[in-house]
Amino acid sequence: MRRSAAIVSLLMLLVWSLATLLVTLLPGRAIGPEVPNVVAKLGHLVLFGGWALLAGTSIAALRGIQRLNLRLLWVAAVGFGAAIELAQELLPYGREGSLLDVLINAVGVSAACLVLNSLRRRCSKRGARSSTDGGAVVEPELEAEAGSSRLQTSR
């Protein structure tokens, strides 16, 4: 189950990454009519916040939510956005890189990291509750063996 969730999550991340690259690096006129600046900035927020959320869930599906390094994810996602802005500045067909866009990307990424941190805390609390309230299912034979080995080691 976990492996299939990881595969689906990684495929979604790949599609989102390709869509992000297409939308941000193609000439503006190739995408469609120019949108108002506020809509473009909201697009940055959603695009890079969504990318960070998908990257985080992909890592969590592969390694577990508790092993998700949110600082590293934040640096990678903001770096991805900054690299795109730099590429826009260097491309010869009229796109312009913007420091404001990098900052808005960082706000979207930060929001995604807050959501992932909240999920991690909920999973951590749920795991602690199930281990302290007897929520784990243990086979009787294994429980008896574990009990007898504890008695032998405490003597």
C-alpha cells in the first residue's frame, strides 16, 4: 500500500513539475492572454506551494512523515523557484525574472511546509496514543514469548 502511494505521489510531482516548467519558461504569448498581475502572483503562490506539498507528501510516502526534513524541502522548493526566475531572466524571448516572484514562491512554500508540519504532528500524536492506550494488535503467542523473554532477562 505504501509503495503504491509513493508511486502515485511521485507521478503527481513529476506532472506538477513539468507543468510548472512549461507555464513559467514558455514565452508568455505561447501560454495565452496576459493575466492581471494579482492573478499571476496568486499563480506563483499556488504553483510553488503545491509543488512543495507534493514533494513533501512524496518524501513522506517513501520514508515516513517523521523523517521528512522540512528545512531541506523549503530550501529545495524555494531554490527551484529561484532557478526558474533566473532562467526567465536569461532566456532571450521576453520573460523577466523577478525577486518579488521569488518571495511569493517562498510564501507558498512556507504555507505548504506549515501544512506538512501540522500533518506530521497529528501523525506523531496518533502514533503515541495508539502505543500507550493498547491500540496495537499483538498476536497472543508473540505476546507470551515477549513476556517470558522479559522475565528471563530481568533475573
